[in-house]
Amino acid sequence: MAQAAVIKAQAAKAPAVKESMFAWEGTDKRGKKVKGEMSGTNDALVKALLRRQGVNPTRVRKKSKSLFGSKGGKKIQTKDIAVFSRQMATMMSAGVPLVQSFEIVGRGHENRNMQDLILDVKAHVEAGGALTEALAKHPKHFTELYVNLVHAGESSGNLEALLHKIAAYLEKVEALKSKVKKALFYPTAVMVVAFVITAILMIFVIPQFEELFKGFGADLPALTMLVIAISNYFQQFWYIIFGAIGGAIFGLLTLKRRSKKVAHFVDRMSLKIPVIGEILEKSAIARFARTLATMFAAGIPLVEGMTSVAGACGNIIYHDATLRMRDEIATGTQLQVAMRDLNLFPNMVVQMVAIGEESGALDAMLGKVADWYEQEVDDAVDALTSLLEPMIMAVLGVLIGGLVIAMYLPIFKRGQVV
């Protein structure tokens, strides 16, 4: 852990150096022609690294595309890292050497960007660097949590088992994220569609009826007048309305990333939203428990692991609470006591943690808590979907039906007069 922290600190202090991918050809110690790819800042460095590996380079050329930006490559996602971890663990279980495992997994990956990432890590390890250091060079894809777990596996000589745990952890967290996204996406998508349909009716359809009503020569119903007035406003200021809504959403997301106070406000308010807030709260607790269980099972000390746990909670309220618990634990306070003092975790969670601490099976108890809350999130998302479907149909029916009635009301009245 200390080594990983030193590596991270050195990487943060060092100036950013742009690396490129180089294709090389040469001969090995037996005179056999070999070729491959390696990342580096320049061709001289690549040649030096190759010579250290016993390769006599005959040709080194810079590839046209920058590192991890090859044509046709897809964005590297969490599931790609999970699959990579599982494949590496399987290779090591079969007795395949680490460098050769990187080569096999990297060459066989369909995503070009992921392939370049794996081969870059392989090149660093092949040149004599530590695996932890190679992974720490890519914090965007290998988080501090990932690096710490790998370092624990290297230190204990149990890297294979840790990679399996990492893969299982990433798969469960990604599944939990997808459930939460599903809960948020469905109502958001319907609201957007409803707004777009309403805007189209207001800008293009209602004006046609307005032209028709001008020839009636009679006063229009109040509901019709209201709809026409709103339609006129939409026609004149539609760009302001759309711009204001888009700007507000973009501004809020930007401020949430840059301002801790705004992030606190947004996350705190999101937890108070009916049904949605309950899903977000259970999701944060599940991720807290799952991450802490994985760190503790890997043998990482509780105080040192809490920083990574905080970053994995997905909610700044629970992030800051975890850091406060870390500070209390560092002074000798038990985890269960620190959790109870915060008054943020349900009593069941605190009791399970207490049993785990007393029995020496904290990782197992935290795993059960994570399983329970992940199932709770799954059930809550299904219940939300079932609840929203009739509500959304009712809202759309009232909205669209109201506009139709408002437009046809004058026609009905005119028919009654005739």
C-alpha cells in the first residue's frame, strides 16, 4: 500500500510526458526475427528498452495514431477492465507467465484501444517495471482501488485470487450502476419526449388552428385562449426556452463537478426524492459495503482502504461520511461505533458490521449487506417501473388530451350554434 502511495505521489509530481506507440522490428539473442509494439516518449527510449530485453532493434517507427486513440477503437469501459482482470486471472491459474498473459489477452481483444492499453502495461512490465507502477500510469482506467488491490495481491503472492476478486467486484458494481441508470433513465426519457411533443404541437400545430379560429367571428373559450397564448410565446421564444433548459442542465452538471457545495446540495436533494432517493441511498450503501468487503478480504488495513471506499460510494454525502469514519477509526474507534455516530446507515447495517467485527468475519458480513442491498435496489427499480408506467400514461393523456380538447372546443361550440 505504501509503495502504491509513493508511486501515485511521484506520478502526480512528475510533469506530464506525452507517450506514443512505436512499432519495432529486430532480432533476439538467437538471431530470430521478432517484432512488436511498445509505448515510449521517443524512438531512442524504445530502442534502449528493447536492448535491455535482449532484442537488437533494426527498425523502430512511430505509429500514426496516438496512444489509445487508434482508428476504430471503442471507448474503454468498466466491463472491459473486468473482463481483462478475469482473463488475466484465468491465464495465471493455467500457469502462463505474466508477460505472456498480457500478450495473449492484449492481442486477442477486439477493442483496439483496450488492446493498446494492455500492451502498454505489458511493455512496462517486460522492461522490468512493477505491475502496480504500470497500472498506476493509467488512472483513468485503473483506479486507486484497483491499483491498491493489485499491490496487495503482489505483496501477498496471491495476485491470481485478487484478480478474480477484482473482476467479481467490478461486475457487481457495474450491474448495480446499470440498475440505478435504468431507474433514472425511464422517467427522464418520458419527460423529454413529452416536452418535445408538446413543443412541436405548440410551435407547428396550434398556429394552424389559430388561423382557423380567426374566421369564426366569436369569442373563444378561456382554455383555448390560454393554449393559443402559450403557443404564441413558444413561437417567439422557443430558442430561449430550449437554450435555458439545456444551459441549466449543463450548468448544474458542471457546477456539481467543480463545486463541492453544489455537489452536496444536489446529492442531498436527490436522496430526498420519493422512490428515486431510496434507490440512490440503497445503491450507495451497497457500493460502500461491497468495496469495503473486497478491500478487507484483500488484507488491506481498514484505515488505508477507507479512502478508496469513499471514492466508490457514488454519492458525496456517503463519500464524506466514509472519510470521517476513517479519521475516527485512525484514533482507535471501532467501525460500528463510527457508523452509528454518523446516523447515516440503517441499524441493520450497523448491527451486521458489529457482528462481523466481533466474530472476525467483517468481510463476509459486509458481503451479505452488499448482497441484500443490491437485491433491494433491483426490487425497487422493478417496482418503480411498474408504478411509473400507468402514471406516465395518465400524465401524457391529460397533457395531450387537454391540448386536443382546447383546440376542438370552439369547433364543437360552433357546431352547436349552427
